[in-house]
Amino acid sequence: MAYSVKKIEETFNNIIKGISEDGKSLRSMLLDENMPSSRTFYIWLDSDEEKVKQYARACDDRNEKIVDEILDISDSTEFDTKIVGDGAEVPNHEWISRSKLRVDSRKWLLGKLNPKKYGNNVDITSGGEKMQQPIIS
């Protein structure tokens, strides 16, 4: 499908909005039948450095949204207990486990999307430079 310059801008902005504000993945945005193929999207990126910057910013915004979700999930206690037949309040282990899975999944994803910022490896000695191995005699 051929796109006019105006249609490219409109479609690209919709994709960026979906990623940035709605936290959607590029893949999920492009699944809509009114969206371009991933190949077309990457051609748009290759032809315009400003679009590359907008896309990178949208991905950063989505990552920050995921961080906010982690905090919301972790802080929510609304369904941590349930009332059983005799009226007693007991821990809702299924809900607590699901919340833990949701947080862990998001943490894993962030670590893969931006390992320097959200990864588990901490480099406190080399400033990111490769360190020489000690010579053991």
C-alpha cells in the first residue's frame, strides 16, 4: 500500500502514541489491519532520523510506564485477602502469586529492553570498560 506523506505522518504518530501512551508493543500496534507492515515501518525509520528519535523516546516512555505498573501492582493490596465460607478473612494466594508473576515478568522485560538501566548486573569498578584479568602465577 502506498502512503502519502500526510498519511505516513498520521500513521506514524498513531503508532508512536500507542507505544508511548498506551504501553503497546510495536508488534501489537502493527497487527491492526489499518497499519503498515513492520518492513514499511522500518523503511520509514531508515529514511528519517527524527522518526528514529521519536520511536526511541516512545520506547523509553513505555519502559517508564512499565516501571509505574510494577509499583502499582506491588502497592495494591485490594485483593490480597478473601472471605471464605465461615466469614474468615484468609490470604488470597492465587492473587498474590499472580501479582508476583506480573511484577517479575515486567522486571524481566525491562532488563531485556534496556539492560544498562534496568538489568541486574552492576558495574561499580570499570565504568563499562573491559577489565583485564589478573595474572595468576
